[in-house]
Amino acid sequence: MKFSRNIFAVLVVFWMASCSPVRVFLEKNEVAEVADYKTFFVINQYYDKDAFESPVLEDNLQNSLTEGMKSFGFEQDMERPDLIVRYNTNLTDRQKEVNTAPMMNPYYGLGWYSPWMMPWGSNMGGFRVENYDMGELVVDFIDTRQDKVVMRISAVGEINKPQQKSKNLKTSVEKILKTFSKKVTS
């Protein structure tokens, strides 16, 4: 009994992790030796543009990246950092097709009768177009001695509600820093 509960708990964790609205991509990794980096500084690539056009989200993003780097043992240095953590955000209007056909009848489309298919109702199926925003966060890790990007990690996620911007941004930073720590420690 205890074994089946543990299996169930593990499956639930995997299921919840797979439902994350944010996907992370490691686009570039040329970090040679991690011991070379002891200090860092976080900057916005476009100094006059806030994250997702929100000063609050901009502050949250700066603080999250700064605290995350400090948790890895890096020290913040505004004068002569070894590593510059440069970020930018992008919000793009997108559309997607959503299937509205009922999925409870395995014989749907074959012309067979099913008591579960109700003949009444305004929408018996089809497709509709749904608008959404695609949010993207790109973080570049720049080696100041070589003056080049040594690692680039991006995170993208679908945003349907204004409150989701903050949630996705927090999740994006966590996943980006996790990816960074995996590549830096290995």
C-alpha cells in the first residue's frame, strides 16, 4: 500500500512538472572554466525598456536574477564584474486554433449513434481562433575579459492573463538559473 502511494506521488510530481507553461532553451554554451567567474552584474539590454512594459516586473526580474546569482556564490560588483548577466524581454501577439469538438465520443465522425452526444446546443464542434501573447525572456552571460557571450538561455511561455506575466517571469528566471547552474557545475 505504501509503495503504491509513493508511485502515485511520483507520477503526480512528473505530471505537474510536465504541465509547466514555460519552456527553456540553452542556445549557446561556451563557458570554459567556471572558477574564472567570481563577480557579476545584472543589466537590461535595452535600458529604456522595462520587462514586459512594467516597472514592477522589471524590478522583480532584476532582483530575482541578482539573488539567484548570489545563491550560486557569485558576488555582485558594479565596477569590474567578471560576468555580466544581460537580459531582455519580448511580448508578441499570437493566435492559435482551438478544437471545440466534444472528445467524449470515440465514434464521432463515423456516423454512429452515441447517447453521450447531445443533439442540442449551439456549438457541436469545430474550431475557433484564440488570441494570446507569447512572452520571451533571453538571458546572456557575458565574459567581460573576452567581451563575448559565453552562454545564452531563453525561456518562452504563453500568456493569457495579465497576472500570468508575473508568474511566468518568476518561473522563467528559476528555470534559466537552474539550467545555468547545471552547465556551470558540470
